[in-house]
Amino acid sequence: MIHAAAIVVSLLRAGHVNPWLFGNHPMMPPPVPEGYRWGLPLLYLVFAGVIAILYWPCRWFARIKAQRSGGLVRYL
């Protein structure tokens, strides 16, 4: 979900998706493209938006899990 949000923000800010989002490796990351760093307010805004979007599916799943305690649901 965070990766999808990064793609949307990249589209809004630059007009295209930068290949850097897909080509970085955790042990040897390539340099960040010029002008791509996010400011702290934007980072907090995207984080809060993702949390707000995930709240409703998590609440729905908690209700389902409370109603059906047996079967495969108990393992999730």
C-alpha cells in the first residue's frame, strides 16, 4: 500500500513514475533522483492517508473475525 501511494505521489509531483521506485536494492540502493526527496509534511500526509484508508478494511475484518472464530479465519 505504501508503495502504491509512492507511485501516486510520484505521478502527481513529476508527471511520471520514476524507475528508481522499482530498481532499488535494500543492500545497495542507487542514489535518489534529483528533486525526488519528500518533505516531512508530505511524508506525514501520505502516511496518515494510508492509515485512514486501511482503517476501514481492518475494522471490517475484525468484525468478520469476531463473528467467525473457527476455520481458517482464526489463523489470520
